[in-house]
Amino acid sequence: MRLSRSFLPTLKENPAEAQITSHRLMLRAGTIRQTAAGIYAWLPTGLRVLRHIANIVRHEQDAVGAQELLMPTMQSADLWKRSGRYDAYGPEMLRIRDRHERDMLFGPTNEEMITDLFGQAVKSYKELPQVLYQIQWKFRDEVRPRFGVMRGREFYMKDAYSFDLDHDSAVDTYRRMMLAYLRTFQRLGVRAIPMRADTGPIGGELSHEFLILAPTGESGVFFDSALEDQDWLGESVDLNDRASLERFFTGMTSFYAATDEMHDAAAWAKVPAERQREGRGIEVGHIFNFGRKYTESMDIAVSGPDGAPLYPEMGSYGIGVSRLVAAIIEASHDDNGIIWPASVAPFRAAIINLKNGDAQCDAICEKLYAAAPDDLLYDDRAERAGAKFADADLLGHPWQLIVGPRGAKDGKVEVKNRRTGERTEETVDAALALIAKIRA
Ligand code: 5CA
């Protein structure tokens, strides 16, 4: 994209309404704008990041056998009356009446709807297990929406739901999902630590939260630093083998990790002091196994091996996709702006033309830009170099390809790594080779 033609409203000053770094930087870098309390429009660069995150999430869900579908945001209250949650959910649910006076709601989550869809389609135990997911907008009328998209009222969530024949099989599904989550966060370029969690109003016994460390996090966290050193992408687990899933899960849960709500001082004391990490964390994912809570309350059964009705065991698995955009920034920025992990960055790199109109500079920039015009941001504006550098740092592209008249004479490009600040002089071909491998 050519910056001179793009819709990218950056701000020089810190917006007064933003209290935390990620919110400030998201507004300043032109990724979002608030349209009502806790409700945001995603501007082109923000939408790019949101899509990149969603695609990584999608890929790792597919890899463990989950199937994507898309449910509506609007739901009928009747569904929720069947599970008993219509009254239980409280004022966070946005309730709406249609022109025929029917009670509707904007979905805060989808257990009821998916259970109903499952019940309409699946009749026999032979069709189990099933894991279904969507990436869809949710609405929760939070009392205090704050910190931008970190705690919004409308937010984007990946929600998956599983149906298994029995508890052991549901535990296998839970463990596969756990692995998918660890791989997802690693690919997103952040460390999200899984912690035993309270099951809260959703109910059930097996539950983990995934937290990204950041001083502005809402929960206190205690964990063994060994969890930060694991390579989940390299971990070989046979997804179809119960013993292999159990080995993985037992290994992972042998390391201490808990939020302040679940903290156990005695167990903590056994973690070697040099590996004890304490801090604050942002919840970016939450997985639950809650057994037959919805299949029983909504009377959704399949026929079992002996023909008798059987209520499947369920789990649900959420990732806060829009919250992740902010959480990644909390974990990855400096005084000059955002530092995007390459996997989610809006563009692979910025091309900075230091002298627009100079034949050599223009030619090199155009050649670099032609390599991936949809995935590079070419700063072709008639601005001072300083302003271009400041914007590139603010926007957080992992790489900057800087083309000035002095280097251009010799066919050279200056390449800056945003994270390390390191600059090297490269040939145009070397810069092209770099562009090709950034997101590969
Ligand atoms: N039905 C289950 C899992 S599918 C569920 O709704 N879980 S949840 O309530 O924990 O939400 C899942 C994730 O959505 C959370 O981990 C968090 O990352 C994100 N999330 C929840 N509320 C908000 C909010 N108000 N703003 C932004 N993200 C949110």
C-alpha cells in the first residue's frame, strides 16, 4: 500500500482518554477509533492485524480437527430460556425486542445455540466426537469497558465447542485444544502461560486460562519460568493417541502456574527460587470442560451403543482475538511505538523513500514495493525523513527498508530491524530476499 493514498490517521499527541500503553498506541497508530463506549471501528491497519491473528487461530484449530462454522450474532431468547441462563446471565446481556415483540439478544457466547445446532444434526454416538468453532463478534454490556479493545463491549472471539461420548474422550479433546492454544500463542509471537482456573458461572471442573504477562494485566500471576522455555511447535504429540496426549498434558501441568485466585503458597514454595516468576497477566484465552451441563438442561441426547439416550460431554474454548491485538502491544513495544511480531504485523515492512522524486530512490523503492504491494507499506509521502522514521517506528513494522540518495547511487538499501534497532546496508537483491522470507 502507498502511504500517500492510504487511510491511516496517525496522531502525534497522546490521546487523553487512553490510560494504558496499548490503547494509546492503537489510537496513535491509526488502528482503531471508538464509535461508542466500549465499541470500536477497526481501521485498515488494525483490521489487517485482527485478520492475521484470526488466521493463525483458525489454522491451529483446524490442525486439531475443529471445524469452522459461523453462527449469527443475534439470538432468540427462547434458546437461553431452555438452558435456564436467560434469567441467570444478568445485565451484561444486551436484550433486544424485535417488531413482533419477540425477545432477542446479541450473543455474549454461544453454548446454547451450538448445542441446539448439534442436537438437530447429530443423532448417534458414532458421530462423536465433534468440535466446532467460529470467529465472531460478541457483545457483553460490561459495567466498566476500559483500556480500549482490551475490555470492550463488542469484541471478537474465537469460540469452540466440543461434544464427546464420555469423560475420558472429553479429556482427550481438552488436551488437544490445550496444545492448539499453546501453538497458537507461540505463533503469534507471545508467551501466554496456561494457568489452572476457577470455572466461574460457566461451570465444570477442568479449566485453564492463558495469560500474557504485562504490568497492566488484571490478574496477579505466579508461575515457573520453565513454562516460558517450552517449544510447543516442536513438541511431537500424537493427537489420536490417549497416552501421548496424557504425557504432553502431565508434563505441561507439572510446572506451577496460577492466578492469584487459585494461588497455593505451599506448592509455590516448592518451585526453585530462581524459576519463580510473579507479575500481572492479561487473560487472552480460557478453556473449560463442563460435562453435561447444557446437553442435559436442553435435553440434547444421541443414541448410545445400546440404543439408550446418552448426553454428550461438552467443553468450550475461547480466545479473545480483538483483546490479543492490545495484549500483544502491551507485551511488545518501546518508547517509540509498537513492535509487531512479524506473524501478525499489518505489513511485512515499511519502505521509506527519503527523497521522493529522486530518480534512483524512486526506482529502488518501486522495485522493492513491486515484490509484495499488498503486504508492504511504501512511505512515498513528501514528508521530512524524521517524520517518516517516527511513523514507521510508531506503526511497528518488523522491518524498515530505508532508501536515500547516498545509498541509492550504489544500489544500496538500509535495513532496520525494529526490535533490535540494528541497521545494515544491503543490496537491493538482499532486501528483496528479506521481503520474501519475512512471513514465510
Ligand atoms: N464460552 C466461553 C468460551 S468459548 C467464554 O465465553 N469464555 S470467556 O468468557 O472466558 O471469554 C473468552 C475470551 O474472550 C477471554 O479469555 C478474553 O480473552 C475474551 N474476552 C472476554 N470478555 C472480553 C471483553 N469484554 N473484551 C475483550 N475481550 C474479552
